Amino acid sequence: MLIGMQDEDNAVAPSGAVNAGMLGGMLSVALRRAQAAVNDDLVARFTATGVRPGHFGILEVLKHNPGLRQGHLSDALGVKRTNLVPLLDMLEARGLIERQAVAGDRRVTALFLTDGGAALLAQLQTMARAHEALLAARLGPDGRAQLLDLLARLTTPMAGG
Amino acid sequence: MLIGMQDEDNAVAPSGAVNAGMLGGMLSVALRRAQAAVNDDLVARFTATGVRPGHFGILEVLKHNPGLRQGHLSDALGVKRTNLVPLLDMLEARGLIERQAVAGDRRVTALFLTDGGAALLAQLQTMARAHEALLAARLGPDGRAQLLDLLARLTTPMAGG
DNA sequence: TATTGTTATACTCTATAACTATA
DNA sequence: TATAGTTATAGAGTATAACAATA
């Protein structure tokens, strides 16, 4: 049993269920649980490929931006460049991407999908689309667009208060 | 710069920005980013107390369910009982909760908030309410309720497909 | 035998500091 | 000096297996 109650004040332990206090009404809690459930579904669909959602994101971005620098890929995905390295190492070791030196600036590495990478990506896209279709079925026709809009409003950093 | 484009097909690297392909339309991506931003805000508000959102959740549930067993707390929070132990150890070491033996079944530990724990919880609740108020301001009057409803539809496990 | 809390362990994601080679 | 990629490391969250005490 997970959190499901939204009452704010109830100082005594209830009969069968547990009173979660204000947690049931907190977006932080609801977001964490929904994100975990959604991510678990996507991970399960990807398992046979030996690839995680993070790897899929890399392949997807590289398909649309061949020759992208690692730094720009890092910015686009919101993954620190230092954490991108082992992900790229794995994809390169499996022959799904290539790192190529750049003529003008020898510090830079340009990233490309291999044919094998493009082939695997096509499979992953099909899985991801089925995944999204399941979510859309749960949310209803307008629910998915509404949810994307609401989530976007929360995504920018919240410095000022 | 983070992902922000929703176009599906564009095979060439764009001028300034990066084409994120289908990632921009994926709920999995939007959820991860929103959850991270929201969680970062809550963590920042809690920092001065030396407590994390997970600790707050424990204190909040114990306030409403004094004497709760560890196993039931684990179920209520969705945290494995094995991962609850170090969190409870920290809270007990700081004198915020107490573990008490139970008469009928000596395997069981009952958990209680101390006075200090209740005092800290009151502060954390105020911080959490301010946090939620900021989110509500971003989402609009109905947005928050809509979001909670949409997230709840995604939270149940998605076994069947 | 089964259950409760615990320990040990491992994997993923994330974050910072420091190194290299280039510029 | 500064930048791009890398290495090493550490923290937090989550997962399983196995143990001791108790039922």
C-alpha cells in the first residue's frame, strides 16, 4: 500500500490504512512516484536491448544532430559531461556510435550514429512510442498535452521564490 | 540549454540549438526534469535543517501515526524496509524519533516522534507549504489539482501494456 | 517455517575536483 | 589562461541476499 490520503490533520493512527498527512497532497511526492512508475515501464521495454533510457536519449539526439560535440550533447540532455563519458564508452564499445576527431579544433570530439546504432534506435523508438501510447491511454486524449504543459511550468529553476 | 523541441524528423544538425527529436514530446523526459527541479527546490529549503525530503516524509507520517511499525512505515512511504534503517538511525541519533519495543511481539519496533522531532516537523511543514505555494503559483489555480490527478493516473504499475 | 529488523552489497544517477591535451 | 574530454571519487536513491531474534 502506498500513500493515498490527503487529510491534513488526524493525530491518531487509523484503523487499517496509514495516514500520510500532507504528503498525499504534495506534488513532490506525486512527481517522484509517477516518474518512477513511468521510468520503470520504459526500462522494462528496453531491457532486451541492453540499453537504458539515457542511452536511448543519446542515440535519439545524435540521429537528429550528426557530428554533435560531446559538450553540446551534454547540454541538450542535461547530463553533466563527466557523466556522459561512460554512457558514450558503452555505446561506442557496442559499435552503436563513433567518436571522430574534428579538423579545426583537436580538443573536440564529434559524435555519429553508426548503421548499427541507427538500426537499434529504430527499435527503441518503436518501444518508446508504444510506451507513450500506454501513457496517453491512461491520461485520455487531452490529458497528455495538459500534463506536458503543466510539467514544463515546473521545469525552470526556482531560485527567487 | 535543455531539451525544448518537439519536431520528430529533422536529419541535419540545426544552426544554434539542438534538435532533441522525440525526446521533447516524451512524458518520461518531462517527468524526470520536472521532478528534479521540484525536488531541488524542496532540498534547498530543507538544507538549513540538515534533513532531506525522505526524512521529512518519515516525520510527517509518524506524526499522524504514532507507534507505527517500521514495516508499515516502509509500505506507506514506498521505501524498502532495508533502506529505511539508515534514515531512521539518523533521525534517532538526532533525537527526533524513538524506537520502542512492543509488548505482544518482540520482533516489532514501534516508532514515535519526540518533542524535538515534532518541533522540527513544524518547521519543515512550513517550508513544505511555502514550496507547494510556489508550485501552485506556477501552475495556476486549477493547474495543481489537474496535475495531481494526471500524475495519479500514471502511478499504478503498468504490467499488462 | 515465516516474519521483523538489520547488515552487507551493488547498481544507477548525480555532483565536484583535478588531470591531459589542446587552444 | 581557458576549453574539451577524461578520470577519480563521493553522495543519494534503490535493489537483492542473508543473518539474528522472535513468532
